[in-house]
Amino acid sequence: MDTYQVREELKPKGLDGISDAQIEDHWGLYKGYVAQANALRKELGELRAAGRGGEPIFADRRRRFGFEYGGMVLHEYYFGNLRTGIGSLTEGGFAAAVVEQFGSFDDWLKDLVNTGKTRGIGWAVCALDPATGVIINQFIQLHEEGAIAAFLPLVVLDVFEHAYMVDHRAGGRAAYIDAFVKNIDWEKVERRFIAGREGRVPERF
């Protein structure tokens, strides 16, 4: 792959409690991450080819790359797990796993919601350790700080203010999270879970 593409097929619409205007505003930021990830891949390649991999500019761009690349990837998982009309999750491998590990599905969901309410900007991510089957709800600051290596994302919730300010203003994170929960694509979550347990990369697009 020479360049990453904006994945238009992931763009949700008609969600319950998350307006199309909010999605449109948010989508523009995702497009920016795609553009920046491509630009930084190109610049880093050029710097390496010129023998400048040990220079401060290369180190700066490498650090920035984690932020931009993470922003692109997490937004693709986020938009990809939003879909209207799916309803609640009642069965399947993922549901059974969280019941076993958290005591009940509601306890797992409450923990995810509370993770999303963590003070600060970032992401609440339900992730699977493919080596052990352990499922965690993890808060990731920015796009790259706090992610656990090799853990696979199953549910991704953006809790930066830009994800909800059109609909709920700056203080509306709790209402936005409630709306997010109503629009989780549980079929997508189940496919991601099965892929992870089978040693495959979970579906991103």
C-alpha cells in the first residue's frame, strides 16, 4: 500500500442520538489523520533514504507519526463500530467472555462507560489479549499513550470533545456515551472478537 485512503464505507448515518452533522464534523478530522499519516510516511521514507535517520527532525517526525497514525486507525475502528438498529447484545462469544470475566454483561458495559468518563482526552477501548483471552477496558490518552502492545480492539469509543460537541457541547460527554452505547454494532464486535480468538486481525474496514 503506497497511500492510505479515507474509508468512506465506514461513515455512519442516521444514528440514534448522534446526529449526521456531528458525524460530518468528526469525519473531517479523520480525513486529516489519513492525510497526515500519508505525508509522514513519505517524509520519513525520504529522510531515511537521505541518510538522515539519526537527526532530530527524524525523531520528531517519528514521534508525530504515532499520533497521526493512531488517530487514523482508531477513528476507523470507531466509525466502523457504529450502526443504527442493531439493538442489544444477548448471545455470542463476546457476550459469554465478558460475562465470565466481569460477572455480567451489564457489569462489563458499566465498566466501559466509566472508562469513557475518565477525566482527560482520549479513547475508551475494549481490547482482547489474543494470547490469553483476557478482555480489558482501557483508557488511551491522545491516540497512542496507554495502548497495550498486541491487544486487539473490539469496541472503540472516542471521548475527545470533538466527538460530541456539535450535539452535546463541551460538558455533554455522559449523554454522548449513552448515545454511543445505543449505536454499537454488536455484529461487528462479535466478528472482531472471533477473529482475535482465532489469531486473525480484527476487522477494521
